[in-house]
Amino acid sequence: MTAHAPQHATQDDDKTGETVDTETTRARPTDGERMRRWRMVLGADSAESTGCTLTGQDAAMDGALDALYGGGGKKPGGRGGGGRSAGLGASAPSVARWLGDIRTYFPSSVVQVMQRDAIDRLGLSTLLLEPEMLEAVEADVHLVGTLLSLNKAMPETTKETARAVVRKVVDDLEKRLESRTRATLTGALDRSARISRPRHRDIDWDRTIRANLKNYLTIPGADGEEATGTVVPERLIGYGRASQSVKKDVILCIDQSGSMAASVVYASVFGAVLASMRTLATRLVVFDTAVVDLTDQLDDPVDVLFGTQLGGGTDINRALAYCQSKITRPADTVVVLISDLYEGGIRDEMLKRVAAMKASGVQFVTLLALSDEGAPAYDHEHAAALGALGAPAFACTPDLFPDIMAAAIEKRPLPIPDKEAQP
């Protein structure tokens, strides 16, 4: 069989005069290395079939993997026999050692995946109620969601450590998201404040031309030249200049059911960022079967997160009724509903409220998720019904959220990802 060299490979002439692909030769693993890799992939049960015995760091990495994905009662720091099955057990010291091992042998992104698998597969959530365990884990958005779901059961001795873990994740998210969010929305707010007698540098040429197309004139060409056309701008439209007055009202309405954990974390961070902008009046509402207004805690997203209670039922209609009661300037209001749309309330009333808000001039945005993972399971029938009302439901990544909000503020079409695949 002829090997196909990669495009970037280099070729040299060997001593026999044949052309040798030196890059491929260097990259091709030996039989022993190939068996070592297969042994790492297949686990301890493959030792006999591969004929490979692991030593040193390879053995330690294999032990850490086998403790989570392998088995027979094998735990971090000890060996066990039998078939392959999950084997971390529920010993806090043992799991703490294992957490330290995986942070030694694997990159942070892999550590976070293994932690989530340990919590989901082995039911280790209760161990996160111990301060020593929290200090050992690699913090990420999913871990924050787990901690929030355990908030009510968390002993006082653990809460301070849990807040420190959540604070670290929130601070990292704010650093990542704040500057772009502020820049994008500040520009959108300035553009949304149109003026009719702008200075030349403030003219919005795109809107000015579209507003004056009826004044298009054809000018005959001279000496046989082709005719040309021009638009006579009877009305100039310009960008408004920045001011410190409130220009738009934003209401974030967040479903706090268990499946929306990551969305709650991101929405809380964005809510704090939006609330820090003087030209926006931001309200944050979370709901399950009850509705809680956390607006007065928006100066600290960690307080917002610990004010949520993940899990429980869902009553979108009740939440939207509350949000609707807080709207005083419909034409200058953006409502963002973040929910998987599994409605436990009155479906027809929910849809009527959305239709009424849109008819009054409210910009209504429906996000099935605000996370990096894409859309979760969601109610397709409700999503289609909202789409028919002009409020298409789609999942949104945190990086896209500022653009979504900017479009809503400017009352232009939303930049929906994979638009042809949306319900």
C-alpha cells in the first residue's frame, strides 16, 4: 500500500537514490508506540492482547482514566480486579487525590470533561458539599451550575468556598465578555438614536439613501454619453451623539430549570455587564413555577447566581406576565426570554402575551440556550409558534450574544446562526 504524504512534508534523497518523505518517516509511530497507544485507549483489559505493559507516567495516567471509566472496584490510590465498570467510589480523600492526579496529567479542558463525567456517571455531587473537594476541582461553567443546584443543601462551612469557586468563574467570564459587549452595544445605542439634522460626519448614508429613493433622478448624458442617476436627499438621517440618558430598557427573563444551568450562569454575567451601562435600564427575572426579580442584585453576578434555584417546574406565561407589567416604554424595550420552552403554564396565554408585546413595539428575542453547547432538548411546537409570531427561537453562544442584542436595539433582523435549520 502506498502512503500518502502530507502536503507540508519535505522530501530528501536517501543513499539508494530513492526519494524519501522525511516528514512522514519522522511522524510514523513504531509498532511498539502504536501498541502503547492502543493499550491506553482500550484500558487494562487489553494488556494481554496488546502485549504492552505501561510504566511511569503512562501507568499513572491509565490509573486515573481507569478509576473513572474502568473498573471493578478500582479506586484512586489502589488496584482492584474484575470487569470494567466505574470505580471512583464515594471516598472524599480518594476522589481528592484523583482530582489532583488528573490535573497533573491532563490539560485543563480535559480535566473539566473528566470532572463532569465523574459527577454525572458516579453521582459525586454530594462530595462537592465538602470544602476540601471544592478546593481541588477545576472550576468551569458546568461546575458552577452543579454548585447552584446544590445551593440549598450546602452546609455553611462550604458556602464560602463555593462562592470563591463561583467568583473565579464569573470573573473569568466578565474579562472575556465585557469589553466586546460594551463596545458592540454602545455603538448600537448611538446608531439607534437617529437625528434629522446631522452634521456631515454623523450622516447615516445607508438609511438616508433608502429614505430618499423616491427622489431618484435620471440625468441625461452629454454628447452621446450614457445617462446617469442620482438620489436627491431631501431628508438626512444621522446617528445620535452619545449621552448619559437611558435609551433602552432590557428585560432578561431566564428559565432556571435544571437543564438551563449554563444559560443561567452566562445570562447573569451579561446582566451585570448590561446593568453597568448607563444608557441601558436592565432588569433580570428568573423563574420556574414562581417568579423572582433579581434586578437589585445585578451589581454582583455572584449574588444573582446564588439567588437562583435550579430545578423545578416551568411557568413561562407567569414570568412573561410579570415582565409585561414592568414595560413602560414598549418601543424602547427589548425582552430576552431564555428558555427551552417546556411550558407548564397556559400555552395560549403565553403566546398571546408575546404577540401583544410585539404589537406594542417591544423587540422580543427567544433564546433556547445561552451557552457554548448549542440548543438543548426543547419544545419544537412552542418554538414554531413563536417563530410564526416573528420571534424565532434559536440557541446562541456567549460570543454571539452582543451581536444579537445590538440587532434588537437597532430593530434590524437578528443574526440567527444556521438560519435554515431553525424551527
